[in-house]
Amino acid sequence: MRIYDVILKKRDGYPNTKEEIKALIDGYVKGEVPDYQVSAWLMAIFFNHMTDEERSNLTEVILNSGERIDLSSIKGIKVDKHSTGGVGDKVTLVLGPIVASLGLTFAKLSGRGLGHTGGTVDKLESIPGFRTTLEKDEFFSIVNDIGIAVAGQTANIAPADKKLYALRDVTATVDEISLIASSIMGKKLAVDSDVIVLDVKTGSGAFMKKLEDAKALAIAMLDIGKRHGRKMSAVVSDMNQPLGNMVGNALEVKEAIETLKGKGPDDLFELTVAIAERMVILSEIGKPEKAREMIHDTIKSGKALKKLKALVEAQGGNPEVVDDPERILPSARYKFEVKSPYEGFVESIDAQEIGISAMILGAGREKKEDGIDPAVGVEVLKKVGDRVQRGEPLAVIYANDINKYETAERRLLGAYRFSKTAVQKLKLIHEIF
Ligand code: URA
């Protein structure tokens, strides 16, 4: 097969076969197909798109380029989630203990944060002693014991995606739905869970800025997952402002604990319950109409919180964090209020800018190699639709380095827009598929 013909077919609007896609991608990974041919093929996809079948085949080739995590020796129904990334997104920390306390199995591989978005691994590591690097045997044994474990990705998952993504990044071919969907699902399907619920975010702090694009991405990923035999659902949720109030690692752990105690912010609670409900329904562990009640009960009874404590203990963290997060978690030296320069209503918040403020303070990384400071971050006190007086605090900055404070404050203030007239609160859940 000539790679030239594979590109020509795509350029002229015809679908590529599985064999053609495999020849191109496998050849690329081995270094036999050059960058310039793959770039031309990617650009042809950018303009001509892919059929559902092509997209599923591309995902399979990406998936099979690396290691797969076989969970068959783990008991129970394995549920997994994936978020396309946001600011203040600590859903996994609340969701995992909830679904595990209901008897589902939550064997989760999570990532670190990059740029304006955070990562679950960094958040968990802010708990003193918590280990996210686990040997396979230990990971499996914790999941079999308590129904939940969360570890960083050490396996060589989907190396084809790493190479393709780097090329897409420099050839202006990142934002094509089939390429994004196969990139995400090629990694997600490497863990053989039974149920996957996707949280596809849309808005100023999300990868997908427009709602129609987020919906199209959700539909594409659902189709791929179903074609690969998984039970799938997707929640399209708003990221036009941070989720909850806390942005920063230890701050987010504290907020997740509060939420499991029934004292967290409404939006974080609502989204977590929506995702948990989809997991309960797809797993068929209860009647669909009873799913919400089961979730509320496991929180009210304290079972979900106990599950978080068991997780922290099993992975070497100090379990007292659950009872007294303020005492156990690292805290920042300085705490500054950011005062509102206006009187009126919060019209919009650029969530990405809030994420960047937290990153500047040290809560996130600009480059993969950067370290992070677990204690620092931002607490958002005023959200869209809230009334605010001049001089009233909009947010609190938690800093360890006084020199970073001014830049973070400037960006935070720049993220807010105000209106003299009342503004509607934002809808959190746009669609559930
Ligand atoms: N995230 C991914 O993993 N891949 C993409 O293509 C875009 C976002």
C-alpha cells in the first residue's frame, strides 16, 4: 500500500479503510512514514472529516499502539469517568468515594495538571503521604479490598497519540472533532472498564469553547465507546466559571471533603450527582428512579466520606485529613482578599484566566516539567449572577510567594465583567446523553 494513495483518498473526500489507517499510523510510530505525509493526511481530515467508522478505526489503532490495562482480575462492575478538563474540577475526588460506597468499582488512572487546568493526581498528592505511583499489584489489591484506587498513569498508554498530538499541535489540526475524539478515547479505552461517563466541558475555561462543538465531541466519543463494547454516557457541563469555589490543589481537596460532608458548593454537588446517577443507571445496580436517592443516602449516612478515608489510608496518606482538613493539609503563608472595583452584578468570569492566576501562584504548571505548590490557589467568592458591592471581596488569593501575588490579582480582576442590571445564573448541565 502506498501512503500517497491513503492521503489522496482522504484529500478527495473518500473514507480510509482500517488497513489504510493502520498502515499510516503504525508506519508513523515506527518512523517509516514521515511527518510531512502524516501532516498532509491530518489536514485532509481537518477539511473532509471522518465517518463514524473511520473514527472508531483510528481510535483502535491509537489504542493498540500501547499498553492496555486488563482489569479482569478485579471484582465488580468497573466504572470510569473522563473530564475534558476545567478549572476547579474536583469531581473525581467526590464521585469516586460515592460510587465505590455504593458497591461499584472505581479503578482510576488520572493525570497531572497542565496550563490553566488542574489534575487529580496533583490534588491527591497535596494530602501528606498520599502515593499516586503504585505498582500494578498494589493498585489491584487496593481496588479489590476497598473498591477504589486512584493512581497516576505510568503505563505506556497510546504512544501513537503522543506523536500525533505533537504533530497536530504544530500543523493547526488539533481542533477537529474526530481527531480529538479518537485521541481522548484511544487513551480512555486502554483501561478496560465496563462503564464510562464523560464530562465534556464547554465555555471560557474549557477546551471546547462553543456548546455545539462540545455536544458534537460528546456524541463522537459516545459512538466510539459503544463500538468498543462499553456502556457510555456523557454529561455536557458548563465551564464558563470555575466549578465550586476553590482552585488549587489542597484547597480543592478541602472542598471535596466538605462536599462529601454535605456542605460543599451546589454546582460541584449537582454535577457530581449527575455523573454518579449515570454510573448507577448504566451499571444497573438499582432502579433508575432510585439512583439519586441512593447517592443522597450514601452521602448522608457518611458512607461515601468513610470510603474517601479508606482510600487515603490505603494509598499512604494521613486519613485524619477527612476529619480535620485545615490541620492536615498544607496551607499558604499569605491570604489576600481581592476587592471589587465595581458595584453591580457579576456578568461573566473568564474561567481560563482564573486558572492562569492559580497557575501563576504555583498551583499549576506552565510546562510539564514544572513543580507545583500544593498550598496555593484562589477561592472564588462571587460567581456569575451574584450581586457585589464596591470594595466587597470577589475572591481570596492564597500565596506563598509575595512577588507573584500582584500578577495573579491583576489577572483575576481582569477575568471579571460586571453589569449594572441583574444577571441570570449560569445553567450548569447543558445536556445528558
Ligand atoms: N485532549 C486530548 O487528549 N486530545 C486532544 O486531541 C484534545 C484534548
